[in-house]
Amino acid sequence: MQEVTKRVVSGACIAPLILCILLFLPAWLLGLFLVLVICVAAYEVLTISATRHKLVAGLLAVSSAIPLYLHSLPAYALWVLLSPMAYLAFRMAEPGEGADGVNEEIAKAVAGLVCTQVFIVLTLFYVFRLKELNPYYPAIIVLAVWATDTAAYFIGRKFGKKRLAPSISPRKTWAGLLGAMGGGAVLISVFGSVLQMDIWECVLVGALMGLFGQLGDILESVFKRVCGVKDSSALIPGHGGMLDRIDSFLFTAPFAYHYLAGFSS
């Protein structure tokens, strides 16, 4: 119960601040805020992957946001390809390399670098693009993801018996998944008029967001288990680290942007 109390209190303190940032900051300031989030999440990824040169790998990862901000997807794709080469070249030039386990460490570092660029930088860039579509969209999508996470957590604790993926994420249950889908459907339906959707479309989109949010959560669990950690950090009491807070956006933010952009075009 103490963990639940920490979770509720932390959420109640942080949620209004995040919503104010999403609603009232102009797009360029929101972009700067998202870069800060990217930096924190990148640090967590590179820390739990035991990367020795976190500053070098972190700069290579965060720099991939520049071509995205300039709306150059080909340059971003090229950077994702070239940055692991740059990191590998840096490690090859480092004197004294030859200790046991160095190859495994470099492999994890490169994997962390690429994962940061694809699953963090690109994901949060979609939140920025949602702001460009409509000033209310980022806040609505964030509220929907929070609703899916909250419903999954409490319904899973109360009714969860059958495990969803016991070998991957033992605490995930089918009841929690259904709760996530229901929570997303309800939240999206509340804002159906803003999103210009009818009720059935809201239910479908909200349920898909709940499903995608749970898949993002499971993917992050896989990464943490491979690296042998429970939480990405202890940044937020009751919630873990930044990665633990944005994992549900990994697939929902791209889906939401492309769906809404296609709908409004």
C-alpha cells in the first residue's frame, strides 16, 4: 500500500505541471522541454546498458533530434546508421582496449544508442508534431496514456489472475490489458468532439492506444530484464525513472500522430 500511496502522490504532483507544459508552452519551448526529457531518458538507457562512455554515446543519440526538428527524415535515418559507426570508431581508437567483456559492453552500448534514437528521440518527436497539428492534441494523448496505465495498474491488481506474458513480464495480466484498453476508450471518448471522431471511432482508437501502451511497457520490461534492473532509475517515487514513464508512448505517440494527421488531411 505504501508503494501505491507514493505512486498516487507523485502523479498528483507531477500531472498538473506536465499538462500545463503541454497546453500552454509554444511549440518551440515544448521542443526544448522534450529535449530535456530525451536527455534524461538517454542517460537512463545508457546507464542500465552499462555504457562506459555515456557522454559520447549520449551526444550521438540526442543529436539525432536535430534532423527531425529540421523535418529531414532522410538525414535522421542516415544519422541513425552513422552514429553507431562513429561510436565504434571512437572505441577502436581508445588505447588499452582488450579487457574481458569489452565486446559485450560495446554491443550493449550500440544497442542502447540505437534504441534511444528510435524509441525515445523519434517517439517524443511525435509528441512535438502533435502540438503542430493541434495545440490540444499532446495533452489529450498524454491523458489517454495515463488513463490506460492507471486502469491497467489498478484493474490488474484487483482482478488480474491469468498472466499475459509470464516469461517476459510476469506482472502483466489479461485483466490489466483489458483495463488499459477500456481506460483509453473512455478517455478518448471524452474528447471525441475535439478529435472530430464519433463514439465508435473513439472507442476503437482509445482501445488501440491501450493495447499499444501495454506493448511499449512490455518492450521496456524486456530491455530492463536483459540488463538486470527493475526500474530505469529512482527519479520519480512510486513510478521509477523517466523511461518507466514514457514507455507507454513508444507506440501510442506515433500511432496517434499518423492517425490524426491522416484524419485531418
